Amino acid sequence: MIYLASQSPRRRQLLEQLGVPHALLLPDDADAAEALEAVRPGEAPGTYVRRVTRLKLEHAMRALAQRQRPPAPVLCADTTVALGRAILGKPRDAQDAAAMLRQLSGQTHRVITAVALHAADAVHEAASESRVRFAPLGEDDIAAYVDSGEWQGKAGAYAIQGRAAAFIAHISGSYSGIMGLPLFETARILRAAGAQ
């Protein structure tokens, strides 16, 4: 059994797909957890997502100790969308979501997901980088998607496993990584840690 320190239902679903028994280890203060995702000036997307994942893991390890729950490996992940060096995080509101979708329209962007596992006093890390090409989007497409609310809490303002799949002309890389938990890399670090 491992702890999954994530509020993402997609990550739970993907761990279940691997057949990994897990329990959730959620933050007491979701706003404080979100604050960990602040971007530093000039920070490259790959550096950013790895740093945030490590911070989330440290936060989760403190929570595990404070709650006095039985010891077990702890898994964290974070996903970011990058258009060039620009990091497109979770939109603040519907206007921000629409602006992000306009930026992605007709463009190829990167989706980077970092994974970190604390097991037996060691940290195992991996990352997945995929490329996603959006078809050109009309204002009606963007408005309908924003109205659906699916963009909420999603890096880059979209979820590949939802309605936004209709916008995606091509992907290269890890579909599960784009969803938020790259299964190949996750299975590899779980095996390396003896947790699978």
C-alpha cells in the first residue's frame, strides 16, 4: 500500500489501472498546497514542475508524521503545460481559461509531469514530457469549452481525457502523463523502491 498525496481523481484512476493499492493523503489546507505552485521569475518549465513535486512530497511527509498514520511510501506528482518557456498553470477564472485556450489554438505545446516517491528514507524521481498539438480553435469552441467548466483546476485550462480531446490533432509522448500520472515512469520508480 502507498499513500497518494494528490486531490486529482485522474491520478487515483491511473494508480488503480496499475493495480497499486493506495490511500489518499490530502493536505489539511488546500490553499497552502496551491501556494506551493507559485512560479519563480525566469524559471524553466521542467525545473518548475520538478521543484513543485518535491515541495509537495515534503509537505505530504510532514502531514504523514503529524497525523501519526502507519508508515508507507508516499507518491506525489505535478503537471504543467508549457508553451515555449511560458508556464500555463491552472486558470484563475473563466477569462484566464479562455486566454490560455487562445494561446494553445493551432500550436504545439509541452506537457511535463514530474513524479516523486518517498520510500525507505529515499526519494525516487522521474518525469515525462509529451508534445500536444491543438487544432485551430474558433471563439465558439473556446466559449463552449469554458462554459463546460472542465478547465477548472487543470494546467493549461484543459483535460485531454474530456471534451478537449476534440481539439487535439496530435500527441507525442505519454497519454497518461498528459492526464497527470505517467504510468511507465511511475511503475519504474515504484519497482525501484520495492513498492510494487
